[in-house]
Amino acid sequence: MQSPLKRLGNIAQNPAVAVVVDRYEEDWGQLGWVMLRGHAEILIDRREHDHAQALLRSRYPQLKRMQLPVIAVRIVSAMSWGNLSLAKSD
């Protein structure tokens, strides 16, 4: 029997989530980050769930036989700081 993922239990108890993406550079003038806050939802057997699984399986063939949980994060706010440009400045 497969044990459920801890994150699924965490989401069931408290769906508030945050995702942070950092930009790190040795030159600290280039540092930056983005924080997205929202609510997580475990998708089960719906069109959005099936579409997400199909995309994952098309990219990672080893997942074709696995039943994967799909977690959607519904973004309600975003914050950022620092240099988020794609090009490094000299």
C-alpha cells in the first residue's frame, strides 16, 4: 500500500501556499525574487486534472503508468523585489 504524500495532507489541512523563485548572482546588484501567494487545490478526475497529467506524461514517458496527484495553485497575489530582467547587466 502506498502512503499518501505529506504535502497532500498539508494542503487538506491548510490550502494557503506560497511559491518563491529566487534569482541569485554573485553580483548582489543582480539579486531578485518573486513570491506568489494563493490557495492549493488537489485536482481529482476533472478536465484540468486530466490535461495536466497528459502534459506530464508526454514530457516524461516514465510517468505513463503512474497515477499522479495534481496540485493546482490558484494565485491571489504576487510580490517581487530586485532585478528580474532576463539579461545580465554589465
